[in-house]
Amino acid sequence: MDSLVLEYRDPLFGVIVFFGLIFIISFLTYSFSLYKEKRARKDYRRLLRRFEIGKLKEEDYVHLYKTYNLPFDSIILLASTFVHKGNYTKAISVYLTLLEHVTDRVKKEELLELLGSTYFKSGFMQRAKEIFLRILKFSPRNEKALDYLLIINEKLKDYQSAKDNIECLEEIGADIEKEKVYIETLSIINDPLESFEKKSEKLYKIFQTNPEVQRLVAQFYLQFNKKFFWEHLNEFDFKKMVDLMWYLNFDDIDFDEVAKNDFLNELYNAKGYLDTLNHSKDFVFDILIALNNHDHKIPATIDFEFMCNSCKQIHPIYDSRCPHCHGILTLEVKYNLVKSLNETNQSLQ
């Protein structure tokens, strides 16, 4: 009996029992944590599989954010996939749902920016405008919101509000000289009370000091004041708006003035409106002139595309703002020779 008591009181035995208990507790704790993690990962993968096949619901994003503590940026990245796929309605629903649960001011502002930009992309200009105005109420120096409002007001043809946006951007130190000239030009062109003669004079003054708006000015003249346009023909750089001149109706062309301009003379020889040249300095024009002089007419024409000199995206139709990066007057015309498919001369005015 005494020997048993001594064995029980042996310090080494106590140490062994102590570490044994620690090992058992640690093992059970580790096993339970592994079980919980495995279960969480399984649930998470289930949600991701639903996302991959496009079935992730709005509340699932909140579930990921609140239950699994998925970082806010990761949630936004997942939600933005809908925008990239063109599913703007789904993206808007996700952003609106998240807004109800996000309390942090910075995150809420980011969500509002995403919501506003998605409304903008989906064509809901008035809703987008309301969102960005809401942002400015608590963040009046938000340059992104001001930029979007400028574009939205331009699209809504609310040029006075656009000018107000420009003043705000100017106050926060943004470089908006090009925007000022651009909006002023559009404001004159779209003024319903001004006469065409007055508009022509004002636009000419802007054009003289800001040649980058020449295409806008030329389009106005070709539509409303052709006489003024042909009188000032040599002040324009037609290489930057060759498509406008190519699609111009035959009856709208002053060929006496064209004869004084080398580039237009070559262009309309290539077009087949004139037969006064055998060659052109422009490679594409030269081929078309040669084809026009061929005994058997070979159907060929020019195809135009427009590349943004800012984002380098290519677009099939000209726009004064790049549809991709929203740069002002950044699209440059490119052209190449293509087979003609019963081409009809249509004006792009």
C-alpha cells in the first residue's frame, strides 16, 4: 500500500498526467476547429459555386460579408463581376442591399460611387445624377462625383449645371480648361434662342483660339451654315475629319473651293466625284484613284474607325467623348481600303 502511495505521489507521474491532459484537450480543440473550418469552407464553396453559375443572391453577399468576414473589397470585386458582364440590374440590386448593412462612411461613399456609375452605364442618367448629388452632400470635394455629374449634365443637355460642375472642379484645383471650352461650344450649338448667324460668329471665335473643337464647329457649319464653312475651308485640318468630308452629300460640296485644297481634291478623286488626278500622296486614296481609272470598275471604298488617343480603345462610330474613358475629343479617325458593298453616300450629320 505504501509503495502505491509513493508511486502516485511520484512527481514524474504527475508531470506525465499533466501533459497527457494538455495533449488530449489540445487534440480535441484542434479537431473541433478543423471540423468548423471544414464546414465553413464547404458552405463558402457552395456559395461560390452558386456565384459561378450566376445564382448568387443579393442576401448572399451580405451573408459573406457579415458571417464569414470576407473583406469589403473582395465583396465589391465579386459584385462588380455583374457590371463587367453587362448585368447592371443585378449589380444595382447588390449595391443597394449592401448599402443597408454598411455603416462605415468611407465604405458607404465607395458603394454610392459604384451605384452611381452603374446607373450611368445602364443609361439611368437621372438616377445616377441623384446618387452623385447625394455623395456631394457629405463629401463636397469628391472629384469623381463631380466628373460624373459633368458628363451626366452634358448628356442631359443641362449645360448651365455642367458649367456649375466645372466651377466646382476648378475650385478644388482640377485641370478643366478643355472641359470649359468643350461645354461652352456645346452650349452655343444647342442654344434654342440664338440665331444660326450669331452661333456661327461665336463658334468661329472659339475655333480660332481652340482648334481642338474644329470637328464640332465643322459639323455645325455643314448642317446650318454651309456658305460660312466653304468660305473658311482652308482653316480646317481635314485629315482629322476625313470621314465627315467623305460622307458629305454631292450637292453640298463646293467643288470650286475643293479645287483649292489638295487633300480634299485627292479625297473626292478617290471618292469618284472628280476625275482630275491620276495619283495621290495618300496610299489609300492613290489605290482608289487607280481603281476608278481602271477599265473594269472594281468595287472598293473606305472603312472608318476611331481610336482614342487616351485609352487606345477603337470604336466604329465617332463620339465627342470616348465611350470607354470619357475623354473629350480624343477619338482620331483611321481609315483603310475595303470591298464596297453597294455603298450609298449617306451624310453623318
